[in-house]
Amino acid sequence: MTVAVAAPRVRPVEVTAQRAADHAMGLELQLEELNEQRRRAEVQGRTAELPSFDREIAALQSELALTAEALAATARDTRR
């Protein structure tokens, strides 16, 4: 026998905010990993790799900042 269960009603803004928060967490984890790899490369004397790490880190930081701004805007919109 199959029982139908109603899905919880979630407003689109809440879903969007949750996805943005999840995305921000993923970006933070990626940043932590890249920073660790950069530190390791520096300690091991692989200085030629540092500019590449720096570019990747800067790109992730920019994306994280944009995601945070989007989250803040979503939070402002839901309070209105």
C-alpha cells in the first residue's frame, strides 16, 4: 500500500537562501583546502605554483563575497 504524504510547503525565498548558504559553506571549504595547499607548496619551496593558488583563492573569495551579498539581500527581502 502506498501512502501519499504532502510535501512541506517551503517558500521559494527560503529554498534560495538555503541553497546560497550551502554554496557559501562549500566555497569556505574550498578556500580552506586551497589555503592549505598553498601553505604546503610554500613550505616545500614550490614557489612557481603560488601565483596559481593566489588566483584561485582570489576567485573563490570574490564568489563568496557575491554569495554573502545575495544572502544578505534575501534576508532583507524576507523581513519586508
